[in-house]
Amino acid sequence: MLDHDTQPDETEDDDLFEHHRIVVDAGQAMLRIDRFLDTKLANTSRTKLQSAIDAGGVKVNGQAVKASYKVKPVDLITVSLPHPIRDTTVIPQNIPLDIVFEDDELMVVNKPAGMVVHPAHGNWDGTLVNALVYHLQNLPTTRNGEGRPGLVHRIDKDTSGLMVIAKTEYAMSHLARQFFEHTIERTYNALVWGIPDPADGMITGYIGRSASDRKVMTVYDDESKGKWSVSHYKTLEALNYVSLVQCNLETGRTHQIRAHFRHVGHPLFNDTTYGGDKILRGNPNGTFKAFVENTFALLPRQALHARSLGFEHPRTQEWYQFDSPLPTDFQAALDRWRNKI
């Protein structure tokens, strides 16, 4: 039988992959797991199932299995895999990409602030996906009708930094499993208002959409209102009115870092959605006001950068680690605050 967890698990990466949890019926005859899943997941192709099995995305009682494994009564089967493919129309556009690494399986790109990751209402072109479709052919697609070839995660339009793109079905399945199991290492730099206390710590809570504004995520104490989230942070520099922090995600929910820091009273600098585009520390008048407004102009977005990305390579099983320096606008704002001390 399929229990209540068989619905797609939504994360920060907005259901770019799905998770199924299946408890085998007590009367089930022994059957190869690939054939068993072919009957249970009718909307998933055999090719995609095989890729998920090969990538370790199918587990029985917590252990990855091969396609030849024969299911037994009351086995607990978990499956993580990209969403089913459906043909979509994405306009190829010759948009330059900052490619940090590329091989036959994947590529790592450094996304600039201001670039939307995938086409959606109001942003049908000029996106990272439009650029990927132009530069690469036959990328796997993860989401029905959404046109997101190669994507297993995403970052906000006005967040800069590193993303990994899958170039093969196998890499897609393998990376999707790593994201689902939270074994991907993601480190962000953020400039936040105030000085966090304690300087290093952890922010937790259930993240869900605000009842008053669906575009805003809120941290709740009630698990019925959102999904559990964990961010670890470390203060790198305390600059009186703002602080440079490092954030490592244990989970990945929509706007997790932005929502978490607003929740603890330290919104990201110039984050218009979460209240960071106001003077939240210091005198809101006179020369200080002019200083802050000029700094806003240098960094006309939330101060958030995906600084590093680490993962297991799908084919070699080697650990790959990539780092990206702060972009010019972020660095300029940070330098102004350093000189303000």
C-alpha cells in the first residue's frame, strides 16, 4: 500500500524532485523491485526508474538496492527521483554563462544576481534555463509543464552564486537523491542587520507561506503550518550596524535564510520582501541615512550569495567542492560598512 507520505515532498527547490514511501502489502508475492515499482508508479517511465535505482535513489528498509532485488511482504520502500518528463517549449537564448566546471555528467555555473532560474509567469525568457537550452542539448527535465531542464535545485532571482546542473538522466537522479537526503553541502554569505546573539548558532522552525502574503515565507512553531527547517550560522564580521554571516543549510526550504534571519530580528540587508530595505540599526536620519541609501544603491538586492557548493560526483563518487568569491555589488557594500567603523 502507499501511505500518506507518497505525495511529493516540497523543499526550497519547490518540488523539483519527488519522494515516495511504499509499504509492501503483507500478501505480496516476491517480485523484482523494478517490476514492482513499474506497477506502483504508473506515471514514471522505466528509464527513469532504472536511473533512480542505479543512482541509489531506491532503498528498501533504509538500504539502496539493485533492480534485481525481490520485494518481500512489509518491506518499506523509499524512492526519490526527478519529476516525470513532459515536453515543454523553452526558447533557446544565447545568454553567456559563467561556467565554473563542466564534464559529461554535469556543470556548475555561477548565477548572477537578477537572473531568474527558470521560465514562469512574468519571466518567460532571459532565464538560466533559456541559456542552458541554447548551450546544451537533450538536458533531462524535472517538472511537468514547467520547463526546468537539468535543474535539481534553484536559488532566488536576486541571490547570486553557485548551482549544479545535471546533463544526464543518471546525474539528475543521483543529484536529486543527494538533495533529498541533505548530503549536498551549501554555504551562503549574507549581510544582515545588527549583530546576532549568540554570534554562532542555529535557527529552526516550521517554514510555511504567510497567511497575509503568499509570496512571503514565515517561521512557525506549529508543524501543521510548514516544513521543518534548520540553518546553521556563524558571524564572520560584526560591523556595528550590520554583520557578515556564513550560513550552512541542513534543510532547504523556500527563502529559508531570508525568513530565518527576519524571524530572529536580523533581516538581510536590502531585502525588500523581508523588511531589510529600511534602516533597522542606527540613526535613521542625517548623514547615516544618506550613507545607508547610497549603500542600498550599490547593492540593489538582498545581500545573499551562494558561496560554496559540495557534492558527490554521480559517476566517480569523488567529493567535488566549488567556491565563488563575493560578486562586485556585495563586496562594494561590505567594504563601505567596513570603512564606516
